[in-house]
Amino acid sequence: MDRKAASHRVPITVSVMLASILQSIDTTIANVALPHIRGSLSATLDQMEWVLTSYIVASAIMTPLAGWLASRFGQKRVLAGSVAVFTLMSAMCGMAHSLAQIVLYRALQGIGGAALVPLSQAVLLDINPTERHGRATAVWGMGVLVGPIIGPMLGGWLTDNYSWRWVFYINIPFGILSLIGVLSFLREVPRRNAPFDFFGFATLSIAIGALQIMLDRGQILDWFSSPEICIEAAVCSMSFYLFIVHTFTARHPFVSLSLFHDRNFSVGSLFIFIIGVVLFATLALLPPMLQDLMNYPATTTGIVTSPRGVGAFITMAIVGRLIGRVDTRVLITTGLGVTALSLWVMCGFSLQMDERPVVWSGFLQGIGTGFAYVPIAAVAFVTLPAYLRNEGTAIFNLLRNVGSSIGISAMQAMFTRNTQTIHATLAEHVSRYREHLPQLTPYDPSTSHGLAALNALVTRQAQMVAYVDDFKALLIVTLIVIPLILILRSARATAQAVEAPALIAD
């Protein structure tokens, strides 16, 4: 560990966390502003999807490249350049006056933001000794997890009180502060002249890009009934196959196999993939459920779902101090268990409930996520060599992002199909000859208005059942992955194995 970097630990931490929080917030903050952007730019609903897709695809493609860039050109240079590009493109997005402009600037913003989260994690691990990695990971995790949770609420407030352009302008002052801090306090780490595997990067990029587009547009185009989705699936499969074969046969592959020789990193990457599926799928399901079925305003929805962030924030502050004192496997088991409990509470949601089950389940999930996320991120890197850290954080965060994309798309597809199936099942039991129906005046099936109202009632019930089915699926996924904790090495043993050399080096 660099002594001079350690002496500037606080300003470096603030600087890189500003960058990390900006990127994590930006993954969700623009969602609530899309209707306003659509009206301002006179775009169709299908065209507006590209405002989100361009950012997601560009960020996903560039994330695995962050590790190689940092190793080749220097961690400080790449991080400062990424902050500068992200901030500049945020300003350009706010000034966009056409759909083509905002899609282009969002793609460039995604390219700039791709390296912010993984490199911020690598920097915090570099400037802290091994015994402080738990606390450093907790600080990093607060920004990564709390950002997407507060993003929609912040975006809605800015859009309602100012303009959708302020959703992007808000990044500028914080981006400038982050850039000044990185340039002033962060010291450059030794670089490695690693060869660049263009074929490996190209095949992985094509596979990730095709997957992200397929997941983002699949629900709109009815999945594999669309030729576009079939082509994207074929391109993704072929590219990923070529990437795997090339990785195992190349002398210097783009993704080093040494990463996955480390058992903790491999299992930790699997866990973070599952966390991405469960956390972000739940975040995507709750707002439309509350607004469409429970008639909650956007602001109220943000307030009701905010206890999730409170729970995560509080827990991360505690769990960072427990790492090294309590077996990490116990912490992760506790986190996944509490997450499963929160999903079990969500399985009891109904149209007759008030806001208390939503608040309670969200707070529980925040606690569970905090208990699981920080130890997973810490144990994944505790035995990983320092020279693989930049590449490791890039792959680690890529898997989290891919998990979130797959989870959101899978749950939305499952929701749509289940709604149709359950609606048909419920409708089979509705007949004008039922004795109780004539007493329900608004739902009199003998009139067109009554029939429409009755159909809307059945649809709402079907949608709520479909949401509950989604929560049950996420509960099952969480429970299935818990036994894999046994594969992890004890955190105490791994910490002791690396702590002595680290302290000697200090």
C-alpha cells in the first residue's frame, strides 16, 4: 500500500465515491424523466427506449475494458478521463434538442461511466490495508446500492420542480469536484504493458451488446416471435461461444483465467450476479405495481420505497466493522436469509393492503442486501493478487450489471405472460348468470360500461397475482443459492493469510 496515498485516504475516498455514486444514480434517474423527454423531443415510445438502451449497452461493452485500460495507461489517467467524459456528456445530454443527439450523448456518457464503479472499488482497495478492506468495501457498496434506489426519487423531484434537463445537469458540479479530487490526490499506480487481445474484446463486446439489446427490447417485440430478437440471440450465442473458445486457447486472453482460479472470486462473482438479479428486479417491479395498481403518485412511491436504501445504508455501516471479526459466510447467510424473508413478505401483497407491508419488506431487503453485498465484495478480492485487481473489479461489476439486466427482463416477461394466463383463468369464472354480479352495479355485465369495468377489475387482480408470482420466483432463486456459501473459504482464514504480508509491506 502506498504511504502517500494512505495519507490522502479521505479526499481520495470522497472523490472516487462521488464518481461512483454519479454513475450508479444515472442508471435509474433518467427513467422517470422519459415521458417528459419524449414530449419535448416529439419521439415515439419505441424510440425513447434507445435513450436507455444506448447508455446500458455502451456501459456494458466498456466495463470489461476498464481493467485493461487501467493496467496499460494507469489507474489515475483512466479514472480522471472517465470522470471528464461522463461529466461532459451529462452536460451535452441536458442540452440535446433532438432524439439522435440525446441517444448519441447517452452512449458516450455510458462509455465514460463504465469505468467509474469498478475503478473506484479498485482504488479503495489499493489505498487501504487488508484489515480495512471490509470498511472500504462498505463505503463503496453504499454508493453502488443506494444510488439506484434514490435515483428515481431524485429524478422525479428534479423533473417536476425544474426540468428533465436537470436530471443530467445535476451531474456537472459533482463531476467537476470528483475530477479535481482525483487529479489532486490520487497517485498513479505501476502500469503493466499487457498485450491487448482484440479478438477476445471484440467477441465479448458483441456478445454483451447483443444480449443487452435483446433483453431491453425483447418485451416490446414479444421476444422470439420477432426476427430482430432471434438475430440478436443468435449473434450473442455465437459471439460468446467464440469468446469462450478463444479465452481457453489464447496465450494472452482478454479476460485472464487467473481470475477464476481464485475460488473466492469465482463464487463471489456468482453471488453478485444473483444479488443483481434479485435487487434490481425487485426495484423494477415495485414502482409500476404501486403506481398502476395502488394508484400511488410518483413522489409517494419514492417515499414508500426509500426505507430500502435506509436499511442498506445502516447495515453497511455496521457490517464493514464486523468483517474480520465474524465469519464472512455467516454474514452472507444472514443477508440472504433476511432478503428471502423480505421476499416472503412481498408474496403476501394484495390490492387491499396499505403502505406498511411495502415499507417493512423494503427495509428488510435493504438490511439483507447490506449484510450480503459488502461481505461478498470483500471476500471476492481478499485472496486476489493486487495486479489482477483492476481487471477483477471490472468483471465483478460487469456480472452484477448483466445479472440486473437478466433479472429485470425475465421478471417482466414472466409478469406479462402470467397476467394473460391468470386473466383468462379468472375470466372463466365470471358470468352474467352468477348470482352476485347483478348486485355489483358498476360491474353489470349487461352494459358495455359495466363489462369494461369488470374486465378492468379482473385485470388488476390478475396483475397483482402475477407480481406475487414474480416475488415467489425471486424467493426461490435466493434460497437455492444459499448452499453455495459452503464453497467459500472462511474469511478469517483468508484475512490472516494476506494480512501479515500486507502489514509487512506497509
